[in-house]
Amino acid sequence: DQQVKQNSPSLSVQEGRISILNCDYTNSMFDYFLWYKKYPAEGPTFLISISSIKDKNEDGRFTVFLNKSAKHLSLHIVPSQPGDSAVYFCAATLSNGQNFVFGPGTRLSVLP
Amino acid sequence: DVKVTQSSRYLVKRTGEKVFLECVQDMDHENMFWYRQDPGLGLRLIYFSYDVKMKEKGDIPEGYSVSREKKERFSLILESASTNQTSMYLCASKRGGLDEQFFGPGTRLTVL
């Protein structure tokens, strides 16, 4: 049973518009959440993170929102660019940061 | 920049062969991880190590073993490869605490 879920396997967005990627988790003990981006034939690269004591973290075009009561987080990309086309993985970890649990990923396609 | 390297990008082996996948990181990270990535399943943790000669089972350790004789090197061993071990294998490393993981480029293993 997956502890971290990304229910949309794929998403297509027009260039310049907002991309919203969603992630749900089941373990209320998760304390820290991360988003990774993966291009084909490359390893995932870290994008942005958020601690459970916050509800929002922003870095340039990327913002992550956390709703602890709903066990839900989302990644907003605005404006979306063609270079953002990749697979996005949501990950969660406990407070010791030792073991990350990854979701199945969402493939984002940004259309020019 | 952290660099995580994996010994092979592509590997083809026969059923029953012993397979070694090597991973080296150059940033003196304490923690190292082996994942496999399969479509629809995301990244699943096989084993991780938080110190030299220490290892912990992840979510899917069956059929695999690991070795960490030096801090910078973490090896994944398939004692007797099977076709259901055909997958993308990703190595990662990180410092202690709530810090992101840095991934290698991956090894695509095909077992015939």
C-alpha cells in the first residue's frame, strides 16, 4: 500500500500557464516533504522542500503548499516553461530524515 | 557540486548471473541509498546505509544485498539475477538530518 500517492500519472499545460501537481500521503508521522524533477536518462534532482511546521514554501517559479490536516501537498509552477517538462516525484520522510518514501510520479508536459 | 556516479548506464545480464552495481559519491555523505524505479511505482527503496559497514533493509530487499566498505562507495549485489529484476536502478547519497538526496544517473539493467 503506497504511503505517498500521486494520482495523476500525467498532466499537460500550455506554456505560460500554471502547472499544479498534487500529492497525498497516509502517514501522519511524515515531517518533511520534497519534490524532485527527473528528465529521461538522468537521476532525479531536488526541486523544493517544505517542513511540516510550514504551509507554504516558495522558490522562484516554484511554490509548494502543505495541508497537514488533509495530508495533501501540491507543487505550483508559474509560469510553466517547456523546459519544465519532466517527471515530478513527491517524497516524504520522518523527522530523522533517514528514509524517503517516494510517490509514483507525475509526467508534466508543457506545450509551446 | 555533489557528484554521484554509477558504474554503468546500461547493463544486460542473463538469468542466474551475479550482478554488481557500483555507486560512488564525492561529498563525504554519511547516508547512501539504492532504489529501483519502475513505471507506475515510482522509486522504491531497496537498501540504505548510514555509515560504513552499516546497512538497513528498505521496502524491497528480497533478492538483493549491499556492501559498504568505504564511506564513498555503496554496492548493490544481485546474487542470482532474475527477469523481474529488470529495472532502472538509482543510487543516492545525502548528509544526515533533513537534507535532500543527490542521485546518480541510474543504471538500466536488463535481465534476459
